Amino acid sequence: MSTETRAPKGRVLVVAGSDSGGGAGIQADIKSIMAQGAYATTAITALTAQNTRGVQDIMDVPPAFVMRQITSVLEDIGTDIVKTGMLSRRVMIEQVAQALSEAGAPMVVDPVMVATSGDRLLDEDAVAALGDLLVNHAFLVTPNLPEATLLTRRDVDTLDDMKRAADTLMNGGAHAALIKGGHGSGNVVTDLLALQSGFDVFEHERLETRNTHGTGCTLASAIAGQLAAQIAGDTSSDGAPDLRAATEHALAYVHTAIKNAPNIGHGNGPLGH
């Protein structure tokens, strides 16, 4: 019997916080990226004591050690895509942005500000730094409706609001923006992908479930995994990653993962990655 295994296709470096409950953060990122067939490396920015009910405590990793993790990975393994998540302080954002600018890889920026439970994960004074140093340099930024509101300083609720928010983010420097509609109302979840060529709207049935912990991390990382696989395989005719295809595949993956949730915990449960 052959013991050969298929090698991962594409590499994603994730810079984000850890979730002790395993449903979001680094843990969800790794599961999601590996499910796309890519390889995940990590630089952990914070340790959290959290479960499906909420975040009980946060301990930041010293920025210098976060930098050491990043350089350690890049010096040996390298990366095709960078995905950022929880960066709770301005000094962390500043140093991570500097390290990643030197890496030169496209960035998927998930501007993690508020947990599914409602817990605030980003200091107020760090919002401007996140926008200036990471969002404005992102290949793709993936805010949900509350995060898009914080980043653009205007209410984001309707599809027209989402389009205006995406335009604002792209005018600021982001190459593309995915405004996620999961926090909206109604029987259909509407997600808006804004590209340099125009808008794409994706609609999925809203699933009535409490198992939505880590959906944002999972989606952004699934997109990153898809993009990394494209880059490694050079599947596009012009060499540029196909964001629309990556997003469509990742949204379908998350929808299925919600349906297959294991029903763990007593609060917002994790997905079936």
C-alpha cells in the first residue's frame, strides 16, 4: 500500500489571535486553510480565554515575539498569501504592518473588531491604525456590517450602503473588498464583493442556528487558502488570482460548514470545518 500523500497547494501565513475554544481565531484559520488544500503557518498575536459563550480574558503576545514568529516562518517556509485577524493594539498593528510590507505577499485583511458574542476585540485608538496600515494596503479586506461601519464612519445596512462602504475602502487603497452581510436581517444573507471591475452579489439562505462562532475567520481564511492554491498552481491566464472564484468557493464552504456544525458548547457553537 502506498504511503504517499498529496502535498499542500499554496502557503498562507496567518497573523491572528488564538481561541481556546477552537471555533475562531488561529484554530479556525488553520482548519479552514487546510480544508482548501493549502498549508497554514501562524504568528499568534494574542492568547484568549474564551468559549462559545464569550471571551473571558485576553493576554497579548509581546509585539517583538510576534515579529520573531513572522520572520521565522518567512525565512524558511515563505508564503503565497498573508491573512491577518485579531490585532488588538496600535503598536501591534504598526509592527505587523512593517513586517508584512517587507514580505511582499498579497494580504487578506479580516478587520477583527467585535466577536460574534459582542465582545470588543480592538482598542478604539487602534481602528485608525488598522485602516491606514493594513486595510488600505490589502489585496482583499473582509469586514462584516458592524466592522464596515467602524472603518468607514457611516452606517452600513442596505446593499447600497455596502456598495458605498466598499467604494470608500477601495478609494482608501484596498484592491478589493468583501462586505459580509451575515449580521443583517431577513431570510437571505447578502454578501457584496467589490472588485476593480465592478460588484458581485452573492446570496445564500440564512440558516437558523446558534452555530456561527468563527464564521468571519473561517471565510477569510478559506478565501486566503483558495488564493494561495491559485498562486501556487498559477491557474489564471494573466497570473492574477481570481478573487471572484475564490470568494464563491469560500462562501459555499462556510455555508456547508454551518450546516455541518457539531453542536458543541452552550453558546455560539463552532462550525464543522
